[in-house]
Amino acid sequence: MSTSTIFVMLFVGVGLGRGPVGGLAFLKRKVASRRKAFSAQLPDALSLIASSLSAGHTFLRAIQMMCEESEPPLAEEFGRVVSETRLGDSVVDALDRIATRLQLRDLQWVVQAIRIQQTVGGKLADLLHTLADFIRAREEVRREVMVLTAEGRISAWVLGALPLFLLLVIQVIDPGYMKPMYHGFGIPVLIVTGALIVAGFVVIQRMVKAIEV
């Protein structure tokens, strides 16, 4: 079997393997992007709702006014709250379903705080202002963590791509240099090496993502 055939088979195998994985990764990236955009809009939305409550509007009307002035995805999600409320559901239960669907810890805390406020009483506007400030503070800390872990994320990509890049460079400069690795025990060695590279990449990524705020 020629070297070119081995490379073709290798790239075809990698392409077939990355197809489903790439599609799933694309969907996860879109979901994460929407969740991130919602989280970024949430503090301002809570402040706007709190201001409307202080002006004398009801909680539902305050949400409606916020939806009119906000942009997607937050306006779309809270618009569903308004629609479900018109069908007879409670506002808090509709918010709880959004928090469960989006899996946002900040929104889950907001829902729990509103439930407690409805049980023990108090000014909802002051509570929402406090929650908005708290979420903004967590976001600042989260950004600092992202900056501090940027080196680790870049290192994972560099260390993962460097062996493949060197292999391609050597193949272009001296095609016969790597021929012994494509026969006999060379093939298992390449497979084990590739597995170790992938394992190292995954470990570094997990170490970086293990830091949660």
C-alpha cells in the first residue's frame, strides 16, 4: 500500500468520523451562543422590570414592556412567558420552564427568589435590582476567569495541532522519511500517538472548563 493511499484513507476516515461530531458540535455551539446572549441581556432586563414595578406597573405588564424594548433571544423567551400567562399559567411557572429549558443558573436563582418573595412578602422591585447587580458581578468574575484560562485553552489547541502539522511538513519536505512508520509496528505506534494526543487535549480542556463561577 502506497503512502498516498494511506494518507487518503486517513483523511477519509477522519472526515467520516468528524461529520456527525461536527454537526453535534455546531448545534452545541449555537445553543451555547444563544444561552450566552440571553445571560448577557438578563441583568438589564431585570433592572428594566424592576423600574417598571417601581413606576406602579404589575409584574406581567413590566415583562411585556421589557419585551417591547429588548432584543432576541431574551425578548423571544420572555414573550413566551407572556403568551403562556395569557393561557392561564402563572408567571413564575412560565419563568421556571424557561430556566429549565435554557439551563441557566442565574435565571433559576431569579425564579427561586421570586417564589420566596411571593411567600414571605417584600418589594419585588428591590429584589430584582439586587439580583441584577449580583448577576453582573458574577459575569465580571466569569470574564476574569476566561482571561486567566486563555493560555491553557490556546496551549491545548497548539499541542494538539503541532504533531499533525509537523507530520505534514516532514511528508512534504522528505516523503521517504516517514515510510518506516507506515509499515509493521509503525502503524500501531501512530495510532497510540494519536490517541495520546487526543487524550491530552481532552484533559487540558476539562481542566480549564472545570473552573466554574
